Amino acid sequence: MNDIIKSIEAEQLKPEVQEFHVGDTVKVYGKIKEGNRERIQVFEGIVLKRQGGSSRETFTVRKTSNGVGVEKTWPLHSPNVEKIEVVRRGKVRRAKLNYLRKRVGKKAKVKELMR
């Protein structure tokens, strides 16, 4: 039974996923359906967390829009996620950056990782 579930989940995985980590600033190109048309909308922000595994893996991106914090959780292997583009790498020492929700302005920044 377990092998059947694993084989079904393996078929749903995307062949290539852009490598990114928590703290990175990313652009998520998401497909949006409006009536019978489909377009791509870009959501740019800091990755707060990644959770789950295999086909159920999700990641949360946070940005501030007009002074209001907006968070969106995306399934990593969803067909609605066109691509993920890393804008800059972040230097963090935690797996989940929930403390950024309470911060505003320059305090909400993450240091850039120099490689």
C-alpha cells in the first residue's frame, strides 16, 4: 500500500525545482485564472518557511504592500507555480522566520549572504 502512494506522489513531482532556502528573496511566478483567460502574476518577497516533503512541500513568502504585510503559502510542486526565481540569498540561522512578522522597516530585513 505504501509503495503505491509513493509511486503516485513521485509522478506529481516537478522534474526541476529552483533551489532556494529560508531567508532568500524570491520572485514566484503564479498562474491566475480570470474567467476563461490565464495570466501570470509575480509575487516577490522573503521566504519565511519551508515545510512538508515530497509532493506536499510548501513554502511561505512574505512581502509588505502599502505598509501592510502580505503572506502567501505556495505548494512547491503545484502546476500553478510557473517558476521561482531567486533575487538574493539571505543569511539566516533559523528554519522558520516567524519573528519577521512583528518587525517593520529596516528591522525586517535579512542580511545578504556573500558567496
